[in-house]
Amino acid sequence: MKKLKIAVFCTNEWPTPPPQNVFYAPLWIAYWVGEGLAKRGHKVFYFGSKESKLKYAKLISFNIKAIKYNKKVAEFISNPYLNEKIVNFYEQLMISKIYQIAEKEKFDIVHIHPYQRCINFASFSKIPTLITVHDPIEGITKHFLEFTKKIPQIHLISISNSQRKPLPNLNWAATVYNGIDIKKFKFNPKPGDYWAIAGRFVPEKGIDLAIKVAKKQK
């Protein structure tokens, strides 16, 4: 197996991994994928905040603090509108630095999770950019992703086959389902008589559908 040189970025809003009370699924996925690839022998450069802790991948932070720990912007992040502007600025700052050093470091792949932050930067690099799309493809997400059709060096990862249906003709590389660290979950051969679902109570998580399915199984 060829050993690859891979750049990985999800966010510097929080450290990697995030605090236990923070729900940030893509950040956990980026963490597990980055660490897993590095453990398999690939040379992984994980870009994240300076507070991040990684065992196998090499952390590159450019000495940038996690946004939530940055005292210079602390008074502004409680405002949702300003918080998004701050996150956008700092994540694009990090991504711009990744592409600035990409050619020098000779990365084989740049793996980015926040698609909307990197599309414009990826077009300036010959190095393949792999984007994992975590959100449903609708509304503004659909509009943004359509721009990737004209950028051949961008390749997309879906987290389910059905996710692709609104834009099936994009440059999809594969479907990779979100994984978990199975060592943290013990198999129970005699489960109780109940269903369990974990996630935020927001429409796109489909909690209402899970409740309906559970009721029909009674």
C-alpha cells in the first residue's frame, strides 16, 4: 500500500477532539479519520487549534487558538450572526494557510470538511481536494456545491447514497458512512426492549421519523 501525505482540516472553532459537552460530529469524524490514517502509516498533517491533542497525526496550528478560547473575540461570539462571521474568518485563514504550504509539503490529498470555506481556495491548487459533505444537499448547500462541477481537482465524499440524490452528477469519489470507535461500545447479545437514538433535536436529524418508526414496531 502506498503511503500518502495527507492534510486534514475540519475546524478551529474548538480543539480536536472537542470537549465532552460539545456536540460536533464532523470534528470527531475528522479526528478519527486523521488518527486512523496516521496509525496505518500515512503521513497525516492535522490542521487545528493549538489546544488540540493528537497521538498519531502531526498537529499544525500556526499558533492559532481555538475560536471559543480566543479572548480577543470572546465578547462577540455570543451573538449568532457575529459568531458565524468570526468562524468563517478564522477557518478561511486556516484553509488559506493549508493551500499556501500544500505545494511545498507536496501533499497527495487535502481533506477538508467545511466545504463552503474551501471551494474558492481549492481552485488555485493542482493537489486533489477531498471534501466530506456532512449536510443534506438542499437550499444554500446545494447552491454552493454546484460550483464544484467546474473544479476538477475537487472530489466529494457522501455519508450516504441517498444524500447524493439532489446532485447526483457531481464529482463523487465514494460514500463513506460515519464511523465510531467500536472499542468504546460493548456488544450486548441480550438488548433490552427499547430503541435509542442520539442527536440534536433539529429537523434535519429526523427525530420525529425515529419516533414514528419506533411506535409502529410496538
